[in-house]
Amino acid sequence: MLHTIGRAPPPNFEEARNKRQKVRAAGLDPNHWYAVEYARAVPPGKVVEVTFWRRSVAVFRGDDGALRAVDNRCAHRQLKLSGGRVHGCNVVCPYHGWEYGGDGKLCKVPHELFGKPLPKIELRHYPVRERYGLVWVFFGDPARADATPMPEIPELDGPKPWAKLLVDFTWKAHHSMIIDNVSDFTHAYLHRKYRPFTDSTLTDLRVEGDRVYVSYDTKVADGPLMKIFVDRKRTNVNAMTLCYQYPYQWSDTDGKIKDWCFCLPIDEQTTRAFFLFYFDGFKIPGLPLRMPRQVMEPVLGIAKQVVFKPLLEEDGVAVEAEQDGYNRHWQAPIAELNPAVHAFQALTIRKWEEYLASSSGRVAEAR
């Protein structure tokens, strides 16, 4: 953990004494589906490493096209299986060639067994799915996986899905800092070049179970490029609703411009964030006509490079600087003004406390 020489590092969750210290040490409940990688990044025959809260998992796709996920270690000498290869529908350790199925069971040892039977070894395996162009893994109790809902995005299902774009970043920042960032519209100053939102006023804040709803009166997509594509006659761009739907975040502008943020907590100070944006339609610049769907995807590909990535990179610089500042000044007084941020943090803390109090949480943290 990074900290100034001679200065105590930030406290862990048990040591924390106030809301900010607790939320910056809290994990995310593994009993949810987490986006871990792009589906295209795991073609047949490929194995990749994904990490959830310091837990390394090997995700691979067999020759049958199905995804599988097992603990990322060979039980023999503990080498990472992600350094190996896929053989048929099994993953092979790079050291001695020990081979494991998607159920985690050792199924082949290619060298001499010295008169012994094949060891009865079974690595932990994880439920895994593919949806919306992403690979999802359930890191918690596998018995709960089928009954645990994934994010539902009906606009991307069916015969006429909306145009979408995906972009991701791995930032040296705690996941709660990212949730604070994407739902707190008081930081418009940071984005004064791209102007995704301006002149924001908080109009509603509601906590309903494991969700925090926030509404702003704001000018949406007011930047020089997005402004010419958004159909302002069909879309109310003067308000936005956001929700921290634990552990995900989404926003909605008049039912026509939507996005989700999926955080994958790698460790206490590293998070991979996937952003999924999708749109009902654009207008052709200078004309009162809607852009054909087949044209929107290429346009979004360009917008991803010239607007969305550089815009979100500004957020990345900010949250990484916030993490560095917290490491240095975690004992400083809390100076947060936005009540929505306090609500986000309270939800994260409560859910982590509930997980730790559960039997599965106590066992996991004792490892």
C-alpha cells in the first residue's frame, strides 16, 4: 500500500473510525455478477487472468465455445494457469502440463505417476456468463448464482438493439471513488472542455433498499461534438436520473441516452471499470432527420476515440489523484458537501458489513 515514508497507511475496514475511512477500505460483496473482460478478448483456445479483490481466476473458452472459470493456480506447484494454454475444453498448466476441466477437477497428468493413481484434486470453479459483449463471473456462493439477477438492459436485447459502445479503464483507485465520481455532478469543472453535463442542481435523492436514486436538473451533452448529434427536439436534455444499484451504477436521460458503469475491484486501491453507453438515436447534423441505425455504430466508434475516452480519462486522472491524496491525508476532516455521495458511501459500507457478518464472508476473510 502506497503511503508517505514515516506516515501511517490508511486503516483497514476494522480499524476505520469514520465513514470515509470505512468506505475506502470496504470490498464489494462477491455474491453478484461482475463484468471481468470483453467477450471478444476470450476467443476459443484463449485463457486470461481476471482478479477480484486479490483473488486470481483463470477464465478460458473451450473449443466448444463455452466459457469456464477456475482458480488461477495449478495445485501441483501453484503456477498460474493463465500462463498456460487451452486444450480442447480444458486448461493446461505451463509447467508440468497438468490439465483441469471447467469443473476444476484434475483430469490429466502427462508425465509418469510413479505408480500412484491420478490425484483427486479439484480447484474452485465459478459460474460464468456472456452478455452485452462482456464476460461475467460470480465470485460468491455458486448456489446463489442462478437466483442472483444480472443487470437487465432490454434496449440491447431483441431484434432492434440500440447502438452501443463499450470502454474500460484500470485505475489506481478504490471502487467507491469511481462510484462517487460517476454519480456526483458537482465536478463539471473537471470536464469543462467536453461538457457532458453543466449547471447541475440536485433535485431528488432517495434510498430504496440497495439502491440510491439521484436526479439532477442539468444540461446534458452540451459539448461541441455531442451537441450536434443529440436530437434535442425528441430528447429532454435538461435533466438526468442516476442510480447506484449496488454494485452497479446507471444513468438515464429521458429514456433515450443511457449508460452503465460496472466496477471490478481488483484490490483496495485498483479497480477496472467498464462503461457501457447506448443510445436510442442521433440526428444527422444540420438536418431534422434521424441517423440510420447502421450508421450510428461507426459514428460511435469515432466518438469513443475523440470524446468518450478522453472525457473518462479526465475522471481517471482525478480518482487516481484522489487515491494518492487519501493515502497521504486519510486522517483529515471530512469535507464532503453532496448528500448523494454520503448516501452512496453508506450503502457500500452497509453491504460490506452484511457480507462480512455472513458465514461466507467470515470464511473468505479468514483465508
